[in-house]
Amino acid sequence: MRAGLLAGLLNIGDSQSFQTEPKAHPASELYIDEQFYHSLRFRHSFDKHAQPHAPYTAPMSSAKGSYFYLDCHTVLSNLCARPEVDD
């Protein structure tokens, strides 16, 4: 599982959308694989499904995946500070 996730993270930059459509979306500070993104604990008030994302094909997987492209401030300011406290 970890090797597949790491390979997927490394492959985002080589994804088809980067190669065929370089202007598909603006450059971002973070490109986060969807599995890792959905594992993050965000505040309830943050709509994580409304954030910008794009498709890519992970190596070692026949299923299409996606990645989220965000700035650091958006992610860090919306993470829960402590697991036992939820805002």
C-alpha cells in the first residue's frame, strides 16, 4: 500500500494532464494525491470536496485517480489542530 501511494505521489508531476494540457490549471504550491488528501483531518467548516482537483493515472494501478492542487495556507489553516479537538 505505501509503495503504491508513494509511486502515485511521484507520478502526479508526470501525469497525462501535465503533459498534454500544460495550462489545464494554474501552478500550485501543493499537489496532493486524493487518498492522502482524504486522509487529512480538516475542520468541519472546510468543504474539502469543493477544492480544485484534476485526474491522473497512477503507475501500478489501472484505476484513474485524481490529485488536489492547493496553496499551503489553504491546507494548513483548515487542518484540525489536535485530533481530540474539532472546530
